[in-house]
Amino acid sequence: MITLTDAAVSQIKDMMEAEGDQSLMLRIGVKGGGCSGLSYGMGFDSEKHEEDTLLDINGLSVLVDKESEPIVKGLVVDYKQNMMGGGFTIDNPNAIASCGCGTSFRTATNTGTPEEC
């Protein structure tokens, strides 16, 4: 369903270590908002909810909520480092349009809730 590159997994594990809690899980989801209507969310969570899907990706526990599942199917998360620092990149084959700043998107079946830029 979701691919995390080795670089992304390594960075996430480093971040978990900095949090001091190796039992944390990565939560990936989508919420309404942004110029194009949908925005990604990534963060740590210590609880799996009943409607969540729990994935094991390269030894990392990843949670996806039921509503986000069809939107993030096929998602590829990478981590890139350059002279200016580093950051996660997301490639979503379901996205048909994104805003100019690249932080929001929409799919053919879900336009989300666009906001003013």
C-alpha cells in the first residue's frame, strides 16, 4: 500500500530515537485543507485505533486510518538531504493536481476542502 525508502525509514527511526520511545508508530494520513483540497499528515502515535490499518514497512510500524487508505494507496515516501538540510518527499500516483507550493493535492475521486492560499 505504501512504500518508504531506506532513507526515509532511517530518518524516521532516528527521529523516534530522539523522541526516546521506540514503541511509537508512524501515522500517515490525509486531511482536508490546503490550496488544492487535501494535505498529508505524518507524525508519531502510541495508539492504534480500531479503524486503523497497521502495516510493517521495513521493520517500521505504520498506521493508516480508514478514510486515508484509498488516497495513500501507492504512496512513496522518501527522505532527501542536501546542503540546505533535509526533508521528506511524497510521490502519490493518485494525485491529479497539486498547488503551486506543493503542499496540497487532490485526486480524481476526492477534492477535499480547498482553502485560500
